[in-house]
Amino acid sequence: MKIFKKILIILLILFVVAFSIIFMIGFGYYSNTLKEKPLVTRVEEITSKENYTSFDNLPANYINAVIAVEDHRYYDHGAIDPIGIARAFYTNIRDGEFDEGGSTITQQVAKNLVFSQDKTLLRKLGELFAAYDLEKNYTKNEIFALYVNSSYFGDGYYSIYEASQGYYQKEPKDLTLSEASMLAGIPNAPSVYAPTVNLDLAKKRQKHVLNKMVEYGYITQDEANNVQ
């Protein structure tokens, strides 16, 4: 029994040490990344753009579509969502596919504003620190607006305004449910889901978005069925 306790204590110490090292590496990477351009500067660059679309100028259907497909607990968690991570892991294992991620909208904003799209452990660690900074300094609605104004929608469109104008020749506030659900599904994989790349896949993704909106009570099944 004494040997077991000693082993347990040693393992606990090793875990704490390892966690501390990982924490310091991630924080150091994040701090070093922001040396030349602080997070607040990056946010100001997005919000000062001529075509920046504020949260209040986004239609409800588009907001609901994005939340339903990207992060349906967005307003209920902080920078990260442990429940969402566990759910995504279970769903991917159950379905044998890895098409559902556990990143929150805030984490995706951090990635868009601060880091490259490379899927490295170091980048993911830095992304967490950036996400916590965003949640500490900005409201949920402000972070949501940053997300749709910094995401890539394919065809050279780097914001919801550009995508709305480019695909539908209208401002975001005038998007229909059909258009909103189509655009909400693109940032997950623009090279695949942009309607100009593969319309069939884009519509399949759109249907997935609509199903999620039905699942979380944003629209009825009849409304989803009526989208062409």
C-alpha cells in the first residue's frame, strides 16, 4: 500500500510538472506572437474596416444558423466548451468520421486573428490563451461579429459582407433563410462548401445547417423543408 501511495504521488507530481511546462510553453508562444501586433490592434483592424458588419446588422436567421452549426452553447460557456469537446469526440467516434470539432466560436476568432491555420499543438495552446483574452475583453456579441468579419467564405471573400455581396448581391441584413444557411456552412471548409466550387456539396452542407437549426429550435421542420 505504501508503494502504491508513493507511485501515486510521483505520478501526480509528474503531471503537475508536465502541465506547468505545457502551460508556460503555450503562454510563451502566445506572448511572442503578439509582440509585433497586440490582440487589441488586431481587433481594431477588423472593426475599422469599411465593410465591417456589426452584430446589430446581422439577420437573426444568420446568427442562429452560425450558432447552431458551429457552437450551439456559445452563450452558455466561456472561451472553451468542455461539454462541446466531449460531444464532438463521442460523435466522431460513433460515426467513424472526424467532421465535428470541439472549438468554440471564440477559439475560431483567436485562430483567425492571431495564428495561422496550421494544426499544431503549439498553435492550439496559444489559441486557448487568445480565446481567454477575447472573452475577458469583449462581449459575446462583439466576438461573434469578429468571427463573421474575419472568416473566409471562399471565392476571395473574407467577411460576411463580402460573401453576401459576392454570392447574392445584397447586404447581410437582407439575407433570406436559404442564403443565411448556405453562408453559415461555408467557413468550416471553404474550398469544399463554397457553392461556386461544388453546388451539390454546398447544398448538402446547407441541409446540415438547417437540420441543426431545427434540432436546436431556431426554425421548424416545415421552414427547413421549404428551403430550396
